[in-house]
Amino acid sequence: MLMFRGEATQGSVLGRQQIIEESAASIRLGEISDLTWNSKKRRDKNINAYLTISSHIRIFITAASYLTQEFLQAQVYISKPSTFIISFYKPFMLNKMATPSILSFSVLRRHHIFIEHKRRVSTTSNSTLLQKFYQNNVLDRYISKDASKITLRQLVMFGRNLTEAKLISSANYVLNELHVRLAHRIRDFQHLPYICGTNPYMGKVYNMYWMSFDEFRKFPKVTNLEENFKMCEMFIKNMKAHSQVIPLLGMGISECVGLVDMKLIDNFMNRMLMTRLSRRTLVEQHIELSKSFVQNSGYINTVLPPTKAQVVGKVDTHCIISKLIYECGAKVQRIFEDKYDIMPGTSPQIIVEGDVDSMIMCVIDHIEYIIFEVLKNSVKHTIQTAIKNHGDATDDFSLLDFDPIHVTVCQSKSTITIRISDRGGGIPPAIYSQIWTYCSEYKAQYLSNFNKIKEMQAKINDNVNVSLGFGLPMSKVFANYWGGDVEVYSLPGYGVDTYIRLPRLGNVAENPAIEDSLIAIK
């Protein structure tokens, strides 16, 4: 697409035109041949801009005034077959001393002809969203720092024999890490193509990140327990607010399909989700330690000896993986028994075999999510394949003979591998190439379902009756975060084998790629 940004003062023609991005696809839509800004004083005090193009297209318009600190309403009128007139009904109040306002045009294949943003953008720094995109030197000193990588074993060792001094030290460590990790993600937003920045869903997430960054940055150094608990309350409030982030990102990228390079969006989403996971791990671990400290009157692990405590904060040091598989499998079976009106106990059987007594040090929520998403796919397609092949013979799907799903667990000295095998018909080759992406043409049909979801924690108690297209990519992110991986092998017409590989000793640091900048891949 062709995108122009113009700056103008009173009575002038458009002061500057800058081509931000151009693609071959935009040439077929129509070439912009003329763009004129008219800010002469008129009786109605409207400000008009004239955009002449060579063919009919739709226009996405954003306008912001640094002076009024507002986004203004814009409407598009067609005066001639090839001319659009854009009129802003609230004047910019330009004068000789005014700061130039910004008007931006984007030639798109999708979007409504007009978009209303007639509202004040409220932030802790009392500046507009657009200003924060281009005036954010405060980020620089945090961007220059790297996140301090941690391991699960470090979290466990620090959480045992916890004292007040260690808890306060943990509070300040978490606070400092949040500054750095949020700053990197804000900078990633700023290096997305401009069209992503003008998307209202992406803009809302950006604004939420900035507000949290600003609030954390201004929170004073923790020196006592009372301040620590105030900080925990701040964390809980922010986590609740940020439960909207994944649905908002899903809606945002759904509107960018076909307009932005898919690889760039995938890299952006992987970093967003992985560092979101990293921040929540730190915050939830600290909150759990703080709760335990109070519940045990200042002493942690009083029931078991310090070296034998199984759960420290959010970390389970001796999680039996087969037990987790059975629990996730039972939940998946109940979901699809309800969905397809199948009698309890007659859905596809889940058989666990191999090293069933294997144990792993992990955050339960993370491993649950991976196993749950993979089993959900296997059970769903096993049922659908049976209905497709034999459903005409009966109205009672409970009578169908479903193929079992085999889960094999293998343990080495440092790794656990879980293979989940089904006979659900496999994945068509055209779809198989898109299973790890967030925003392909195939995934677009599912992304719109984020409209139905207000909150999403990326845990197994999320809304599972709606297909979103994020399950496998997010499972891979969860595994990659602690140095593991998820791989899918399909035999079209037969079934799928999914391999989940996870470090089991807790001695692998967070994925070192989590703070890579998008600048390097653009």
C-alpha cells in the first residue's frame, strides 16, 4: 500500500509528503496522484484535505492534533469518481504559534470507509497515543539493558527458607525486570509498520503497555512488607487489566492479514506472547511467595523440610507428567462429550504408556496448556473423522467406535518427550504449512472469533468452545520459553503425531531470544 503523512500549518499547502511503505499490490489498487491540504478559515471552520486517486478504493484515515491532544472524527465524501474529500468536523485551531498537526492516509483493501476516534486518550503522562509513539526518550535507558535470565531451579532455591529481606529483594528484582521487559515490547510496537500502529486494537494494547510501564517505573523502591503488598496489589490489578491483551492482539492482526508481511507479524506475536509469559511467571511467583510468607507467619515451608517441599510459589519440583496428562485428557473428554452430546465415558479413550512415573520440575499452568491444546486437537478431529465416516448410520454418536489416542512418555536424564498420536485424518498439506502462523488466510476465519472473548489468560480454564487458531503457536511459545519445543508430523488421510519436548530438571534458562528486537528482522 501507499501511505502518506502530511504536516501543515495555517493557510499552507501540504508541507511534506513521505512515502512510508510501498508494495506491488498497491499499484493495482490505484496510485495516489495528488494530495492537498486546505486550512483556510471558513465559516464552518472545517478543515479539508483533498485526495485524488486513479481508481475507486477505500481509505483508512487517522488524524491527531498535538494541540488539542485528541483523535478527531474523519469522514470521506466522494465528489468525483476519482476524488475523495476528507473533512474534520472539529477544527485543529491552527494559528501561527501552533504545533503542526498530523494527518495520515492509508490506501487499504479492507476497512470501513470512515472510522471515528472522537475521544480523549487518557494516560498517566497526559500525552496522546501518537505522541508516545514518537516522543519516548524515557524508554532509551531501559532499552539499553538486557533482561536477567532465570531458571526454575533458581526460583525454587530463592523461594525456600524465605525471609523478609529475601522477599523485599525479590520485589525489587521483579519490578526492575518489568521495566526492562515492557520497554523492549513497547519498542517492538514502535517498529511495526505504521498501519499496525493506527489499528485501534493494536493501539489499545500499546496504550495498556505504556501505562503499565509508566506505573511500574514510578513505583518507589520497596523497603518493607507493607510496600511489598502494595506492589502485589498493583501487579494483580495490571494482570486483570491485561487479560484483554491476547483477544485484542488477535483482533488487531486479523485486520492486518494481507496488509503486512506475515513473517513480521509472526515474529512480533511470538515475542509478545513469550515475554508476556516471562513477566507473568515472575509476577505470579512473587505474589505466591508473598501469600505463603503471610500464611506461615513469616516462615516458608514449615510443613515439609526445606529440601523436600514439592511446590515453591508456582513451581512444582516433582510433577508426575502422566497424572497431568490424565487430568487434561479428562477435561478435554468432558468438553467434547458435551459438545457432541456423547454419553460420558464413550468419547475417544486416552491411553498413557511408557515412562508413566516420570517427573518434571515445571510451572503446572505452562505444561497443562501445552498438553491440553494438543489433546483437544486430537480428540476433536478423532470425533469429527468418525462422524464423517460413520455418522450416517446413527444419530447417537455415543455408539460410534472412536479410535483411541495414544500418549507415550519417554524420559532421558535431562528431558521428557511426550508423543501424542491420533487417527483423526491428518492435516491437509495446504493447511499444514500454516499451523505455526498467527495470521494466514486460513487462520483469518478463526481470528474473528476473538470478538466473542473479553478475557484470555492462556490457561486451560479459558473459553475452549471457540476456535481461535492460536492453540498450536502458543503451545510452541510455552515450550520454547523454557528451552523445549513442540513438533507436529502429519500423515494426510490417517492421523497426526505431536512431539512435546521439555527439559525436566529446571536448569535451563529462559529462552535467550525473548528480548531480540524486531529491528533485526525487518
